Amino acid sequence: MSGTAPIQVHHHAVFEHRVLARPGIYEDRLVITAPRLGTDPVDRYFRPSSRDVVASFPMEFMLRSRGWRTVGDVEYIAGRNCYRAPVEPVAGVVVPAQVVCADAQVRTVTHVTFRTGEPDRYVVQHGAEWIARDCAPSLRTCVHGEAAGHHATGNPVTACARKESVQEAGVFNDEGCVEAFDCVVQAANEAARLNAEEGVPGEEPPYTWLPICVEHAEQAADSCEACPQD
């Protein structure tokens, strides 16, 4: 039986420089379209324009800040006084996008800021800023929709998918289980948070996450002292 080939979606960017928005106010305008998906813009970005020349061409700057990049030649269309180019999303940083920041919380990035001499920053919902290198794309989500923070150890997403529905996951230290969660990823993120608070680089982390034995609460499933061991 033959299958139907997926539609190839091609995106195009149209950039207009120093458009007169209202008396004395100029804008740079970027519009992304995907003709095969319809006529509505996939993304658009307006920002104040200036005669001052920045380090990079404003079109490239605006594409980057929205999570796009050119994949072909940039064409100048004289009649419309604009630039046009084929573009594609930058892998892992498609704005708006979800990222997991250093505190293990998932946030939605609305745009990216670039300032000379400063690290790139993600601007998230409600206006807060995070240094981009302290965040990671939220590509690892479990069956509960939870994203593993980039400081979480192991592969909690896979463990969450494999555990039994009634099984919990615990945060453990030398004294045993200190907290239990229905979701393995939540346990892994909490362990990472507690390890960050301890701040003991170069040593074995004091906190780890493990699935809990179904039959015996607060016992790690792979080393339960109350279960017969092979």
C-alpha cells in the first residue's frame, strides 16, 4: 500500500527597512510566510528602525532573534523596496519556543535580545530575561508533559515512560527517600535543584532520582531491601 508523501513546507521572509509607521517613526518589518500552508503570516516582527548601522544586517538580526535563518540568496526587490529570502527555523530555538532554564522551569521564549559585549538573552513571557546559555530547548518531555531540565542526570523521560502507572519516583540521598513524585522527570528536576543548592562541584551529587518499589514505599525499585534479591 502506498503512502502519501508529506507536504514540503517552504518558508519565505520578506524584510522592509525603515518603513514610515507614523510621522517621525520608522520601523523594520519582517514577515515569514509559508505559501503552501495559506496566506496568513507564520511569523511577523516589527521593531523601531534607525539610520545607525548595527554590526549585522537588520534582516539577519531580526531573523535570528525570531529563531530563523536564511537558506539561500537574499533578493532585493526594487519595486517594493524590500528584501526576500528563503528561510528555515533554527533547530531547537524556533521562536516562540519552550525552553528549560537553570531552575528547571519550562518557559516560553517570545524573542531573543542581542547587546554588544553581553551574552544573548531569552525574553520569556511576562518580560523576564534569561541568559540563553543557561537555558536549553524543551525537547525532552515525558508522558506527563514535563520537560527534563538540562542539569537533570540520566534519562528520566525514558524512565517515566517505562514505569508502571502506580509507581512513583523518589529523590534519594544517603538517608533514603526524601520526596516522592508521580512523575520521574519531576523527581529528576528536584534532585538537580537540590544538588545545585548544595553546590559541591567535582563530587558525587548528594541527591539522585530513582523509581520507587511498587510494593514498598520509599525503597528504590532496583535495590529494595524488603524484596527478594536474585
